[in-house]
Amino acid sequence: MTFDALLYSWFLLLQGAQPLLEALTERRKFDENTLHCVIVTVRDALDTLMLHAAKEMDATGNEEMLLEGLVELLDVATHPFTRQGAKLRESKRQSCHTSDENTEVLVKGLILRTMTALKERMITDDGAELLDAQHLHALLRSMARCPDSVNESHLQRAALLTRKVVEGILATLKGVAAPSIRHSMCLSLLGKAARRPVFDKNELMRSRDMSCQLVLDACDPPSGVKKPTIAADEVSHVTCTCVSLLRQATRASHITRAKVLEAIDFHLVMLSHAPNYDLGITDTVTFVCELLEGGVLDVGTGAAERYHRVVLLLSRLQFSLCDNQDVLCRLFFFFCSLAPHESLSESTLREWKRLYGIVMHQLLSSVRAVALGKNYVCGSDRPGTWEELLAFGRYHGALPLSLWYDACQIYFDKATVPLSSKCARALLSLRTRCKSHIGGVSTGKNKPSSLCASPLDFDSVRLLARVLHVILGEGVAAEDLMNEAAAWDVAQSAAENDEALSALLRGAQKCVQERQASKHVVMTFL
């Protein structure tokens, strides 16, 4: 086997090392010494590669090594298994062929050699692909593992490289989705019809209520199954690359961040053209969360378009297929506080709210209350609990009744977390917006009782009684509310001037009245 083949084999193997080890140890019980011996044996084989790599880098012909090979070697050398393997053997007093010092020297030399090779390839650009998406991802991943060896010029070069690779993928996708002459004429006529003057007042009101088609990227309509034009993992690799780029540029200079932003904007456009089956839910959601956390959406003149593209992109995903609750919860917290950009036009704002509602409905149907409580961290700009964030944040639409049940059970049935008065008021407010099934879109302020499930089931009444007892204290007992309809007259003070909440409490009182009236009725089933 040649050195290049050996290097590429380890490059691929280490990418799946973590899930491989987790899969092996998840449902099997291994003796600690046996598992340690297996890992050390694998590490010995890796040392063979590292020793050959050191000789290869010191050889006179090392400059003939391709950029892809340098990236592969850098990814292997910076991998946690490579760096921590030596420590593992030191704990067992076993000899190590390559020390940490030798590895660090190799990594620093590889960073400089890789950046030099990248610069030379970009200078002698002949129109071919500078670097494939897999190696681009490996390069950014390696740079993130050794931040002390990476400077501003390296980040700028990586941002420019990312932009070039994304532009190449985008050009390929645009070539497939480019609108035909017939479809371009239809879009042109649509635009003229949207701009025609309206003289009838009723027609003007109808046109405001109707959703207008907003074209961000002119494409041909779907026309059946087509042959894939890009590799299945290219979009995923580039998305992970942009996530790594955003994280490394948080403390970079203004010039570096500007170059990163250019690459991100091209990537957002590329994701708009990418087919749905190429969009990995976890990778795409993580990318959007990095944009929101870093405040990238609001930077520059393209902020309004970025806001629109983000909600349009997320509305295409099926969150129910994602098993990563941590990622979904992170996006949920961001979207509970997300407001539309101030420069959006009236038609664009209407479309943004519609897409925002679709995303929130999907999130609310996919996240679990236990995961939300586990992942929520209150801060200076966040309330104490996720229930308060959802109840009093930017989102005013419906939520599934099952999520409300689960949230209440955490505080009452399991009794592992104390319920504060503020959180109790949030739960009370959220029950007015619950539906057994979310359908349609509702993002604005709703009618007082339009979202309240009527008639109320007694499970809801029982939970509402316990929530009201936390809010009102000794003024009313939960048992009295469950058994006496008259006790709900006292509970009406919790509604204050909230009409929807008043309607909810009246519905609960009616439910208790019906149970009181029917408790002496004997029903016989034959």
C-alpha cells in the first residue's frame, strides 16, 4: 500500500471513529483492560502512519504532495484520537512511538504548508474546482482543533475558498433549475399583474388579504425526477464548513468577518437551490442557530433578504424526522424571541410571518417538554423558564395540547422541579392557545377564545386548578376548584383583563358544573 492510500484510509476511518466506538460500547459490556488493549493496538497502527508522515514532510520531495493530501494529513494529525492516544498509553506506562511534542510540531508545519499550497492553487486557478467539499470541511475542522496555529490570514483564505466552492455548487444547481423562456414570461406577467393600479376599494382590500407570490430565486417548477447533479453529501459538507467558519470568526477582525459574511450569503442562496433531500436537518438547523447567535442576520445591507431566506429554508424541513432534540430546542429558543427585520416591505413581512408560523408549528409539534427544560438556560435577555419565553415572547400562535400537558406533568406528576408563580402564569396563558391539533397558520394576536379547546376536558381542569393554586396561594385550594363550581368565581381574579383567559376559566367552571350535575347519575353498560 502506498503512503497516499494509507493516509486516505485513515482519513476516512477517523471520521467515523466516534460513532463506531459508541455503537460498539452502547449495548455491550466490555472489560476495561480489553477495550484499552484494542484502542492501544489501533493507536500503534496509527503511529506507523504518523512516523511515515514525519519522514514524508522532511523529505526533499515533500513539496510534491498535493493539497488534498496535506488536508488529509492535517485532519488525521489534529484528530482527538491521535492526540489523546498518547495520554491513554502513558496512564498504562506503555511506550509511545510519537510524542505530543512531535505531533504539535507536525501540526504547525502542516498548517503553514497547507496554506501555502492553497495560496498557490488559488493563484494558478484554471477554472477547475479548487477543493472538493469533503476536503474543504476537513480543512476547516482541522483549523478549529488548533486555534493557536491559525491566524487572520488563514481564516480569510479559508473564507475565500469556501465562497469559491459554494459558487461552483450554486452554478451547477442553477444550471439545472434555470427557468425556461416560457416560465420566465409567466413570472414577468405575474410581476406586471402585481403592479397594476387598483381603482375599486373592495378589490384593494381583497388584494391585501390575499398572499402574493414573492420570488426570491427564479426557477423552473418541479418536473419529475431528475438525475442528481451534485454528490449526495456536498451540501452537508459545505454546511458544516460554514458552521465551523462562523464559530472561528466570532473574535476575528472586521475584514475577516466581512469575508466570512460573503461566503455565508452565497451559501444561503445555494441552500435555496438545493433539493430537499440534500438538506440535513441537524446540519441546517445548526447553521441557522449559528447565524442567529452570532448576530450575522442583521449585518450589512442584505439583512432583510437573509431574514426571508432563513425562514423559507427552515419551512422546507420536516423537524419530526430529526432525533436531535438539543438542536431543535436551540432553534426553538431563538425563534421564540425572533422579530422580523424592520426594513421588510409589507408584502414581504406578510410572507415572513406566514413562514415563521409554519416553522414554529413544526417545532412545537417536534420538541419535547423534558428536552426543553433540560436545554433551557436563562440569561439577561431571557426569562426564568422556557414556558415564560413561549408565553410572553414574539410568538402568539397556537401550540399542541400535548406539549402543555407534558410541561405541567413535569411540575406536578413528577414533582422534580418547583413551580414558580411566573411560570404558573405562563402555563395559564399558554392553555388559552392550545389545540389538540395545529392546523393552518396563526402568528398574530388571536381572538379571545378562538384557540381555547372547548369544552375543556377534566384533565385540563385538574391541572388548571393546581396552577391557579400556585398563583393565588391560600386564596383557593386546588381540591375546591376540582369539586366545586362556585370556587371558580374566586379564580376569575387571576384573569385580570385577559378575555381569552376569562373564557378559559368559564369553560373550566362549566366542566366542573357538568360533573357535579352528573355525579349521581348511574350508567349501566350491557
